[in-house]
Amino acid sequence: MHQIRLANDLDWPKIWPIFAKVAQAGDTYAYPTDISSTKAQTTWLHVPHKTFVYEQDGQILGTYYIKPNQAGPGAHVCNCGYMVAEQARGKGIARALCEHSQHVAIELGYQAMQYNFVASTNEVAVKLWQKLGFAVVGTLPGAFKHPSHGNVDALVMYKWLI
């Protein structure tokens, strides 16, 4: 049995290995590959509006944050980021996190969700987000510097929630 719940600072030692692995790979997120645990904790847990974890049998297998995409007149659109532990990928956790985040977004009063910088080479995520109703609304040519493919497109994806 799993649960998706609010994260807190006590969860960080279990979130950090997931975050560190994703950041070090440098192929999906635009975080420094050598980001420190302290900086990552601030970025993932303290800056966002809320952060959640996917927990199963005492293990954190995934996490996401939700925050306003912009301030002021853009604050009705949220932004989310998702990470799943390497050993737990392909088991529906990203889907569960994304579906959960959409419900939370509506509860928090957001009207839409935007992903600002999806690496076009992250085909599994792009396909999943599209299955969940997100459209590619923009392409940033060569904006993501992939460690093995060089400069690849970054996609802007968007979904109206209400």
C-alpha cells in the first residue's frame, strides 16, 4: 500500500538520494550536476508552495513540488516538478504523482499547470504528460544541454485544469 503525503524536513534524507541521482545525470532537469544537499533541500522543499512524497512500506519512491509558475498576474498557473527513484520507475508512480498534483492544484486555487523546461529527449515523460492531457505549447530550440545528445529542444507543456 502506498500513500502520497506532504513532505517535511525529516523526509529529506530519503528524498536526497533520488534528487542527487536525477541531478547528477543531467539529462532531465536543469539543476547543477554537483548541487549540494543543502541547496537541493531549499530548492525542493522550502521554495515551493508544497512538496509531497510517494511513500510505500516506509520507503520514499517519488516526490513532487507545486508552486506558482509566476507571481502576480501569472500566479493562477502552477508549476510542478516530479522525481521517481530509479528502481521504482515504470511502475506508475510518476502518473500517480501527476494526477495527485492536479487535484492539489485545483484545491489550492490554481487554474492551469505549466511545465517550463521539459527536455525533448525525456520521451517517457513527454508521452506521459501528453496522455494526462498536457499539450506542447512551445519549443525552445536547443535550450537544454543534454550530457550525451548535446543541445536538444526544451518543451513548454500546459494544461488548463478547470
